[in-house]
Amino acid sequence: MKVTESAWTVSGFIYVKNPNDWEDITASVSDALSDSGGVCSGGSVTVQHSSTAKLQYSCSFTSLPSSASGTNIAKATWSAATSFTPDGSASGSAGYTFATYTVTDCFSAKGTACTQNTLGSVTIPPGSATFTYARTVNNALGGTCQEYDNTATITQTGQQASAAVTVCNTKTGALTMGFWQNKNGQGIITGGASTGGVCNSGTWLRQFNPFQDLSASATCAQVAAYVYNIIKSANANTPSGSMNAMLKGQMLATALDVYFGGGPGGNPLGAPTPLSIVKIDLTKVCNMVDNTGGIGTCNGTSENVSSAFGGAPSMMLMNMLLYQNNVSNASGSTWYGNVKSVQALAKDVFDAINNQAANIAP
């Protein structure tokens, strides 16, 4: 934070006393500072006999004063001949000192009270100061964002400057395709609830067009087998691979994350926030490098995938899944018009979500 002073001014009052007890005097009053950079106002005043006149003055600087303090010299001049006085002028002086300003800082989560912390002070010279400080913020709830407000205040004047930062936690609890294909993920699926012998997770998955090739009467063991085979065939890189297959595998993993991450299937994933309501920033999606076992890492770059979701800058996970009904036929054989570049955008964001690398939107 940098604080810079400006509009330096010395102001106050000049008192001109007329001890003459029988006539008034008209005097011209000038004012000057020991710092030649200050330009002062002057004026004329009529002082009644045996009285004192009060004249306001102001001295301003267009550049930084050379010193924090100095002397103000005022001079009154009148006609000695006209006024029949032995002298035609008189002067007086007084010291002045520029104030030292204290700068405080208030930092807290939005909507909560905070304590003012003193950063330091600004004096003349140099007339400016830079305060460098660090703040540690905690956002323990994965899949959410928290805004923090920071306000600096000059104590003596009440002037303020504010800035805000939003901190988001990407640790949503979502898991990868590899997890849902291994024994742990398969065990969660086979151990899920059923209704009349039909696996509830299968019925839930069938609400999305790409998964309507899953039998409407599938048992949980059959749903697990379906998931295993879909993920096994997910390959978008080899000549025989289809982007549909990779997109379907990544979306399927995301759908299972939502179902078993605080959704209808409970929360065996231990998601800190129900994944269905986690909002994803679609304008800056981390490009993933796929590694062995369906686990990916972010390569440090990002892409805008919003065009694959109707131009929305952000969207909740459940709505991202439902959006696929607009762009896919039953079973997903025709998906985004089979335009591979657009399919890749949707695949990339589901991949980032499954690796807990997707940016969370406020």
C-alpha cells in the first residue's frame, strides 16, 4: 500500500492591533513562510482605534515542502504620514508544523467485524510512505468462495481506500475416473441403495441423455459394470479413439461425484459442500495432463470453455450435467454435433472437476 500526501496548506489567522486611541488605520497585510515554496494570500484591513482586527490567511504549496516545520511571518504596512504614527509597518511571526498522519488497516471476511491495525505514519518530508504487509486467509469449506475486505484509513482525516480479494477452495471432494473404476469406487456403487431391485444410482444417471444406454432395470452390480466399461473405453487420443468416449467417461465420473458427494446417494466421498451446488468458473478452466489411472495434473495454463455451455461464465455442477441433455442424443452417440473441438471443451472441464483442479466461482 502506498500513501502520498498532496495539497499542503498552512492556514490560520493574523491579528493586527491598533493601539492608537483616536483614529482608525487601514493597513495592507502580507504573509510569507520561511519555506519559499509556500505562496500566501494577503489583503487589506481597517483596524479601528484601540481595537484588534482578525484576518484569515492561507499559504499553499504546489510541490513537497522542504521541511516539516517553519516560521510564518506576517507584516502590516500603513501610511505613517496619514496616520500620524512614528512607524509605517509592523511584523509578527509564529511557528508552524505539518501534521504526521497515522495510517491504519482493517482486514476481515466480508460482513464480519475487524480490528484496526496501525501500519505506520506519513510525515513531511518525504510526504509519502509505502506499507507492505501480508495477510493469511483461511477458507476451510471446499467448493466455496469467501470475499475479504481490506480498508486503509488515515486516522486524522478519515480518508479511506478499499480493496477486496476473493479466495476460493477447489478441494471439493470430487474423484477421478480412475477412482470409480477401481475397487473403492466400484464398492460405493455396488453398496448403494436400490428400489425394487433397481439401483437408485442407475435411475438417477439415466436422467442424463448420454447415460440412457444404461438399462432402466440395472442392479447396482450392473451399474458398477457399466461404469467400469464406460471408463475403460474412454480414449480421445488414439486414432481409434472417440472424443465422445472420453467426454462420456469424464462426465460419468462427475455425475457419480455429484450423486455420492452430498447428493441422493449420501456423502461417502466426504464432500465438504454438496457437489451439486458447487459453482464452476467456465472462463478459466485448468488444462489437465492425464496421467496413469485417470489421475490428472494441471499444466499451469487455462482455457475458456463457456462456449460449450451456452456462453455461461459459470454454472453449478448439477446444471452442467443437465445441460448435456441439450447437446446430446440418447446414449451420447451424437454429442455437440460430434464437433471434436467443442466436445473437448466439455471434457476438459469435467476432467478438471474430477481432479479438484477446477476454479470455483463466487
